[in-house]
Amino acid sequence: MSVAALVLGLFAFIAVLRILDAQRVAGGIIDTTQQALSVMMNSDIAVEDKEAQVQRASIKLLGGFFWITAIGAASLGASAFIVWGGAALGFYTVDKAISVALGWPFIIGSTAAAIALWIALEKLQKTTPEANAPAEVPYSPLDKALHDFAFASPERQIRLGALETKLYGRRIRTETSKKPVFITSLPRAGTTIMLEGLASLPHFASATYQHMPFTLSPLLWGGFSRKFRKAGDKSERAHGDGIEVGLDSPEAFEEMLWMAFWPEHFANNRITPWTAEDEKPEFEAFFRTHMAKIVATKPGATRYISKNNANIARLALLERLFTDASIVVPIRNPRAQVRSLLRQHLRFADLHAREPFARRYMEGIGHFEFGAALRPIEFTTLRTSLPAPEHVDFWLRYWIDAYQNVLATAGPRTFFVDHDALCATPHSLLHELTAAIELEDQGGVSAMADILRAPRPTPDLSAASPSLMQRADILHEELCSQAIGRTLSPTGKVMK
């Protein structure tokens, strides 16, 4: 009888842990600790703000420790009550129960049973519709801690990249930094699809999720992380747009390099554009070496390709630094793009309110486009009466400012692509695009057409200002008139 009582006590112990959600409470303690460490290591936060945030975290941690202690006491109390109750009823003595509990057979057996029971309950819980939903932030506490550590110090990332250059000097071929391709536009213009299609060709290499979070040392960290990360599995990204990503998927991590070398352009509430005259020789040298490193991560690749939405704020500088580069700017109908921008902002604002790490992640990789992480690029200083980002006119004005700036700063190596036309008739425009970016072997580009979806009917932005909408329509037509396929010379070459 004593064994049966001890087994029931074990079940009671686990039941109370789950009922009081001990796993969530413990996770909250870990998250709070990580946030506090991230604040302490962040050099952009003032000392006074650090002290205030760390004090709040300390109070929260104290409450968490009291709560987890209470849960532990309640679990032990439930188990002890069952065992004591059996002894009180005369089924066995307390000494007998303690003797059995301290014996090796029961210790080993109960441990195995507890683990099996916990795993079974986890699997049972995951059969519910809510548990089957994809995780919005699929990172373990260890993953979060590693990312926070990497994001906290851009200087550390630069030093690690410099060390990598010394260690992998023989694999880094500087000639592969020639003829890079930079894909850029405002978000939701088709840049991700463009990157996925071109990066799948054997000629191009791009940064991938395998290189996170130490993206400035892709050879060193990418090779190390591949040892313990499982490639191949894909899941829908946080945007909820149906695009699935895995460790080998290309992604926009280039902005971390710009943040590391140009911190003065990243204010707390905005990003200031670059000019063609901006100069930092150490940045240019590091960037060229970094591009060669990325190419070295993909066997057979000969050219670097990236997607970076913020590059629309530095078109002239990119063309000056890399005279042989091709800059591809997808252009999407403003009605569809603005509606998507607003939806994504609201989606990420909600996510950031519920998942603080999601905001830290986006800010750490330089994605300041949406939600609580929003830092608009200051294309114009004449923004005295902007509506809130929750209103469609904010994004419509931002769209107009952005693409007016693109028209004003784009040079002869910047190529516009009508995204809607590309999706409707991909084959002909794809071949013209590959000719524009000087891709010698165009045989595999037809496969890219398979990932393009026909454009949906243009939505009606009824809440938008009619005058702003008219300006956006005129600007959209002007951009598309300069897109590839619209401006061809008699020889078939793209003209600017």
C-alpha cells in the first residue's frame, strides 16, 4: 500500500505543477533575466534608464521566485498529504513509506515514470487546436539568450568577423565580391520572393538563417551552428504571409553590418538616409570581405546577393561604392502594398506587446519596419502633421516619400521591376531582369516563375486620403514607366 500511495503522491505532485503552470512561470523568470542582461549590455540606453529598467526587472524577478517557490511548496504539500493520509488511515506507517521512497528501486522507477508522464501530458496537450498552431516566436530560452548576447554588442560582432577573416583567409576570394546584386524596396513589395528566386540559382549566395545570430562571421558561426542545428525543416515566418523559411532560407541580415558601422544614422525613432558623399573606408573594406565570405559559404557560387529594405535610403552611396553592382527595386501597386504595410504593422504591434523577444529580435537584425520596433526612414523632414502608424494615410505618405526619394537618388545601375507585371507574365520579364543584372547563364531562371503568384485584384483603400492616393497613383505610373521591359533599346538592352 505504501508504494501505491507514493505513486499517487507523485501524480499529485506533477498535477499541481501543471495546474499552476510552473513551466510558464519558470520561463517568465528566464525571459526577465535575459531582458535585464540585454538592457545592461546595451550601450544605446542611458545609465538612468538602465537603472530604472533593471530595478523593474529585479522586482519582477523577486515576484517570480516567490511564485515558483509557492508552486513547489504546493506540489510537495499535495504529495505529502496523500502519503500522510494513507498512514493516518492505518494502511502503512510513515516510516515504511519513507523507507520505500528512499530506496533505489523507487527512486529510479519514479523518476522514469515522472518523465514519461510529463512527456505524455505534453503530447496530449499538443493535440489541441491551439497547441497545433505554429509558434510565433519559435525560440527556446537558450536560443533567446544567445541572440540577446549577440545583439547586445555590434563591436563584438565586428571583432568576431575580423577574427574570422584571419582564420579563413584561404577560403575568402575577394574577386567574388564583384558584381553584387542588392534587392531593395519598401517592405511588402515582393523583395523576399525576388531574393528566394535569385538566391536559388547556383551563381548567387546570400546570408541565411544558418548564420544567425552572429551574421558578421558567416563562415565561423555558420559552420559551427550547422553541427547542432537541423536544416531542412521549414515553418511559416512571423509575417503570416504563407512564406515558409528554414535554416537554409535566404534572409535580410545585411542591415546588422550597417548598424555596426553607422550607428549615428539610427536614432530611437527614425533612420536618417545616407548620401553619396558619406565615407567610411573601414566599412567598405569590411563589407567587401563580408560579401566574399557569404559567397564562400555556398559551393560553386560566384556572386553575392542580398535583400535589404533599408538600402533604398542609400542607393547613391551603394552605386558609388560598388560601381559594378546591380540594384533591383521591385515596384508594387500602392493600394496593395500600403494595405499590406498597415496589416503587418498592426500584426507586429500585437506580437511585440505579447512577446518582448520578438521586438528585440527585429531590432537586433535591423528590421525597424513594423510594430513597436518601427523607426521610419526620414526621407523628408517636412513631416509636421503625420497621422499615427495605425492609420492608412501614414503608410500612404511614407510610400510616396520613399519612392520619390528612390526616383531622385537612383543611378544607372538601379533597375525597377514592376512586381505586378512580373507576377502576371513572369517568363519574359525574368529573362530581361537577368540580362540587366548580367547573369550569364539564364537557363535556371525559368524555375523562379513557379514561385510567383498571379496578383490579386487591387484593393480599395476607402479610408485613404483621395489627394494622397492620386499622388501615389501618378508616382506609381512614373516608376513603372522606367521599369525593365518598358525601356528597351533597339538592341534589346535595358536603358536607364
